[in-house]
Amino acid sequence: MILAAKLACIEVAAQNAVLADRLNHSQISAITGLTRREVKALSGLGELNTAYPVGRTKKQRIDRVLTGWTTDPEFLNRNGEPLTLTLKPVDATFRTLVREYAGDVTPMSVLRELQRVGAVHRTTDDRVRLRKSHIRAKGFSPDIVADIAQHLRDLGTTLVGNVGSADNPVYAAFQSVQALSPDEAALFQATFSERMASLLDSVSIWMRSQARIKKTNVREAVHRSIDVGIGVYLVRRTRLSTKSARKAKTG
């Protein structure tokens, strides 16, 4: 986690620390508080490790497939639940889902990855049933560290960018509630997890609507592209009450 945070800090600082097409390690060190040796080693790690983007691309494809399966009406029943899809060439098949949401990859490669992480179950009659709609990674593998660094970089870019562009900031707001009981904290988490999931699902719906518009409208070629996104997360900190802290100190 500390490594991911350092990588993210370096990536954000590097946007304003380029000297003659090369990273200015001294300036990055001054911005981040890291030593020049750390900056040099970590910036080299980010440049030389080509395995990270591959891992992120695979994860993004799997996430898109799961999102499509749980939000696209074509792959839902009347109750809004994910259909059990067939591998045979008929309507609403697993192959159709992969083609729509994973791009130029084979359905079987996506199926193997979904099976590996336990997200689906393949039946004996070549049908695929969804078991879980979100993949939770365990352990700090290189691609997981890179993924954490990517999220930290995105958050840092927004916060730092808003300081430099105060007249036209990107929306960023934070709200916390303190001193809740464990039951109240659990209720908070359940309530807002559902709302956040609904918000993120709406991004996929918006993207599909834009894809339909692009098919009907002929637009001029775009020479510059912009990445946008939404990041939402819950914060949970446990702390001792004043009375409990006193007991721990005197006990």
C-alpha cells in the first residue's frame, strides 16, 4: 500500500516536473517529500515494468463484462436479475455478452478468467451462471499495486488540479460522520454502498446511450481525447472512546 501511494505521488508530481523531456528528480523529491534515490528507483519501476498495463487491461475487461451482465436489459430477466447464458449460438448468449463488453477477445478466454476468480459457474449443459458481480482481489501482486496506484493517482490529479485551476475545478467533495456505534456504521455502509453502486451503474447506461448516438450522428474526427470518470469509496476508521482509552492506559 505504501509503495502504491509513493508511485501515485510521483506520477502526479511528474506532470509538473519535466526538464528537457526528462523527469526532474530533484523537483519531484521536493514536491513529494521522498528522497531523490526513492524517486529515481520508483520512476524507473513505473517505466520499465510492462506487465502492469496488461493486468489492468484484463481486469477492466472482466469488470466491463460483469457490469454489462448486471445492467444491460438484454442480459437480465423480467425481475432485473442476470440471466443464465448459454455458450450455444442463440440469442442472449455468453458470446454476445463478451462481444459487446470485452472487445476483441475470445469468449473462452473471458470465461476461463471468470471461472478462475469464482465469478461464474459453468453447468454440464454449457450454460454459464453468474455467481458474483464484483471481483475482490486479495494480496499485493504487482498488478494490484499498480491498480491501487492508478486510483491514488486519479484522486491526487483531481485534488492537485483543482488547486491550480480554482476557477474551473473538477467536482470533488467529501462528507464524513463521526462517533457512530458499530450498528450505525454498518447501516451507513449498507445504505451508501447500494447508492454508490447505483451511481456507478448509471455511468455504464450513459456510455451505452452515447454509443447509440455516435452510430446515428456522423462527427468530425477528434484529435484530442480526454479520460473522465467517477470515483466513490467508503471510509471506515475504528478508534477507542475517551473512556476506553483511559482504561487501556491505566489497565
